Amino acid sequence: MASTAPEPTPEPSPRPTTDSGLPLKPVYRAADARAEAAPPGEYPFTRGIYPEMYRRRPWTIRQYAGFGSAAETNRRFRYLLGHGQTGLSVAFDLPTQMGHDADSPMARGEVGKVGVSISSLKDMETLLDGIPLAEVSTSMTINAPAALLLLLYELVAEQQGVSGDRLNGTVQNDILKEYAARGTYVFPPRPSMRLTTDVFGYCKERLPNWNTISISGYHLREAGATAVQELGFTMAHAIAYVEAARAAGLEVGAFAPRLSFFFAVFSDFFEEVAKFRAARTLWARLLKERYGITDPRAQALRFHTQTGGSTLTAQQPHNNIVRVALQAMSAVLGGTQSLHANSFDEALGLPSEMAATLSVRTQQIIAHETNVASVADPMGGSYLVEALTAQLETGATALIEEVDRRGGAIAAIETGFTQDAVQESAYRFQQAVETGRRVVVGVNRFQGDHEAVEIVKISPKHEREQVEALKRLRDGRDAAQVEARLAEVRRAAEGNANLLPPMREALRRYATIGEVCGVLRQVFGEYRPGTRS
């Protein structure tokens, strides 16, 4: 039976605002909206990057998955593809994200817990077994060792007879947000930026259709950033990557069309729609006004969206089905190119197959039953959405200018400006929840009895099996060849050559991720957050 206790009375809000603190009027009129934006498909792409948007091509349903062993994750990928998913999205466990092998002391207790464990080419061969890489688009959420996982993917494709120019997908490869919000960094910022731009150069030559980076506002938002901060800091990070690539001798016009973005979508419905419209406007204007880029392919911001993981509640978890559906609809109305809808049970554990299927079905219902995909920018012209789009763009522009004044995104991270701003926003949001000014259904209002949900757990056997498999790999490979190739990686790291070719050859001979990262650690050092100036 549901609780009959009276609901607590929240503190009155003197002035309703969006989650970013933008004031909301009781009624919006034509005077509140700016002049009508250019049509979809035209600069500055506020209304969408294609004239007909989803009538041209529907967004990619890309469910994030990965857990336990490579074999288990391969089975989940096949299951999702069989139930209507149209692209793969790989989650890696923490040891892999931090450049440690499964048998490292640093990996103990974490192998396969929050993603799939990948230590070598052997694991990647198992992960992608039977998946036609020429026919699927794959996103890999990996940052510090992103170059290594991309190379492993390329090597498996080679084994399938698939050339690099036929591979499509994205590697996240966004290290700056790790220092700012997430924490899975390995090397200091500047050598990490070298690895990032080496990926740009390598893909230009060998994987021309691969998106070389997914510049992520998602993790900033999950850490507590507002929508304005998500936009502003993400664009500031994008500027830093463009500048680093220019310094490495790459032409902006050549690599910019392969840059992509990754945003969160939270529950403030209209602000989120407006955020995506503002993001396209900001990027197009940055490319044109700061860098003189007039190529529409570079100006048109392409992005993946994931519903807000931190918005999911362990209390009354079935409420998350509604949250995810509304957030997914907001992303579609905002014009996303691909979308991951979280499973309702993710606040409790790894998604069950039933919950993962329901998330795919949520996107299919939006795509096929609502007709929202039949019209480009269906929210365009809404007085509220147009006003919010302009306000978000103005606020984010001011933040970009502040980061510029502080010496750019890397300097803002090194001094702690970015981290402090995000943490302050997170604190204010938590205060609002605790005082009842921000209602979270089932948490601080409308509580009820506990709902039973099956929780998926990873067995400790996966770690034992992975460690044993690594021992067999090391015993069976040509150790002299591995050492010779690792020595070439060291020489490249000590010089200025692109690191990916020697790393590829080391991985081809079954050097492990931990071994390659170990060489780079010796040359570059490891990042330790220091005293802020």
C-alpha cells in the first residue's frame, strides 16, 4: 500500500527558473523571441543541420553496452542489434579506461564492473566476433587510451578484410573533460593533447570517415554543470582541441568535419530542446568567425545524446521509464544525430536485457508513432523555445569569453576554474533538492513503498578468467617481437612522430594496453592534480 503520510511542503520559489537559473515568465509572446532563424540546413544551423532532418535519415539508436567479459558483451551486442539497435556503443571497465591490464594490482576488484574488460587484441577479436564492421557504426567511450582502442578496432577490421575507409564510428578521445569532471585520466594534459591530435592526423590518412573526437558536455552535466555551463565549457574545450591541432600542423578545414559532440539531455524539457539549437548556432559561428571556416560540413555540429544518468533514481525506479522517454523526446525535438536512452534500472546496477530492450522500444515509439520525425525543428517558432535558445547562447558565449580571458581551457582546468564552477552548480542543485525547491518525484515528494527490481551483478569469476587468459596470451606470443615494438613506441614518444603507427604494430603483436601505456607513463609521467594557483 502506498504511504498516506502528508507530503512535505516545499519552500516557496520566489521566481520560477529553468535548471540553469534562467528566469521563466508566466507567458511568452512574439516580442520575447528573436527574429526567425534561417531554415534547417543553412548557417548557423540553429534549426537543424539537414533541410529535412529525420525525413532524410533517422537518428541512430545507439545503446551503450559493455560488462564483464568480451564474450558476454558480444552476446549483448548481438541481442541489441537483433532488437532494432542500429549502432554499437561500447562501455569499457575502469581498468581499461585507466590504461591498466586486467591482471594489474590497480585493476583488482574492478575488472568488468562498469564496462567490458579489454587488455589486448585478443579481447577485441572476441568482442567484435561475428559483427560486420563495414555495416555498423560504432562509438567507443574511451579517452586516455582512446588511440589504443581505436587501433585495436582497426586491426580487427583488417582481419575481416575491411579497409579503413569503410569504417564508420566515433572514439570519444576527449581528455579535457576528464580533468574537469570525470577523473579517468592517465597522462598530464599536454602530452594527452598530443595523443588526441595524433589521432586526428592518423585518421585523416587511414580512417577518413571516422569521427576522431566526441567533445563531451555529457560528463560535465553529470558532474553538476548547468545547461549553460555544459554548452560554454564544451565549446571552450573544442577551441582548445582546434588550437592544439593547428599547433601540430593540421589544417582546421581538413579535420573539423570529423569533430563531433556528446551532450546530456536532462528533464527541463524546453531548456534542453533550446540547448541543442543553441549548440549548433555557437559551433557554426565559432568556426566561421574565429577560424574563417565556411565549409558547411565543418560548421554543421553533429552530436550524440544520452539521457541523464544522474537523473535516474533508485527510489521508485519505474518512474525512470517516464523520465527517459521525456528526455529522449526532448533530444529528438532538439535534432540529435544519435541517441542512447538509459535503462530504468541503471541507478541500481547494470541494465537487464528487458530494461535495455525497453529503452530501444522507447526510441522506436518516438520515431514511428509520434510523427515528430516528420518535421524539421517542430519546436521552432515557439516563443518560449526561441527565447531560451537566445539566452543559452548568450550565457554560453559569456562563459567562453571568460575561459579565453583565463588563458584557454587547459589553463582554466589547471587553475581549477572549471572544476570549481561545476562543483558550485552541483552544490546549489543539491541544496534545492534537499530544501524541496527542486522536486524529484519519489525522492523528496510523493514517496511510496519500495519497488522490487532485479539487479544484474557481475560475477568475480570474470576477473579470474580474464587474468588467466592474459597469462596464456603472454606465454604464447613472441616476447622478443613485443619488446622490439614497445621500444619503437618509446622512441616515438620521446620524439615528435605520430604515436599511432608504432603503437599499432605493438598491438598487432599482442602487446597489451597496460604495456603500451606503461611505456608512455615512463616518458610522459602520470597526472596528479596539484596545488591550484
